[in-house]
Amino acid sequence: MENTTEHFEHRDDAASKLGMWLFLYTELLLFGGLFLVYSIYRFRNAEAFAECGHHLDLMVGTINTIVLLTSSMTVAMSITALQHGKKKQAIRLLIATIVCALIFMVNKYFEWHHKFEMGTYPGSPTFKSLPHGDGLFYLLYFFMTGLHAIHVIVGSIILIFVIVYIKQDKIRPDKFALHENGGLYWHLVDLIWIFLFPLFYLIH
């Protein structure tokens, strides 16, 4: 009976991992399409996109990149720690990951707040008066970084559930598929930003 239970748990874990990979594939298709749209509009409005890129805060973008890279490291380390039976260390590393996410969102808030003060957000009177190329840049900037921010929030919520389940021993060294899936999702969040950062902040 015990072997049968373990068999079903193993099958459920394999199914959940497959489901997560399929979900990540659809997410990559979504952002891949957005990157393609960005590339086309940038090619057609090269000067406008280059000029608008200079108005973004490179320091904030760089800090957020370092923060997310650090968070990917801590979430990977948490999985390793749990596999070695270090439950408390795994939880601490997940908390560190969530703190990194919070730092990222606070930095993004101040960056967006500055753009709102300038009136360059979609729908504002200033935005409507911008040249066509400038308007496209800020529209894509707010949409793509905003969509990424939503993924950061969702990823943080997933990791909070992982922490709760580890405390309740629903996630343990012999059953950690949800922990791995949460880590995979977080790596996706990091990967997307690795593309967003140079597109908006570096390529002038």
C-alpha cells in the first residue's frame, strides 16, 4: 500500500512538472511576441527609441538586475537546502528571495512614479502630445515592465505558499515538486528581466 502511494505521488509530481514546463513555454511565447513587436517598432523608430532610452534611470535598472539575479540564486539554494533536509535554511533563503522581490518592486515604483510626474504615461495629456516614436516607446515600456511586475508579484505569492507548505511538512526532502515549480517560475521572471533590461536601458 505504501509503495502504491509513493507511486501515485511520484506520478503526480511528474505531471505537475510537465504542466509547469508547458505553462512556462506559453509565457515565453507571450514575451517572445512582445520582444518581436518591440524590435519591429524600434527598427522603424530607432532615433526616438534611443532618445527615450536615455530618460530611463540606468542605475535603478542595474540595481534591479543585480537584485533579481541574487533572488534566482537564493531560490535555487533553497531547493538544494531542502533536499539536504535543511528546512529552516530553505525557508530563510525563500524569505531572502521575497525580500529581493520587494526591493525590485519598490525601485520600480519610484521609477514609474517619476514617469507619472513627467506625464509620460499612456493616456496623459503629455503622452498624447508626444511624437509617434516616443509614444510607442513609453507604451511598450509601461506595458512590458508592468506585465513583468505582475509576474514578480505572482511569483512572490507562490513562494509564500511554498514557505507555508514547508512549515506544514507538505513540502519535504522526498516531496518537493511544488518547491521546484515555484523556483522554475521565479527563474522565468528573472530571465524575462534579463531581456527587458538591455532592450530598454542599454541599447541606445
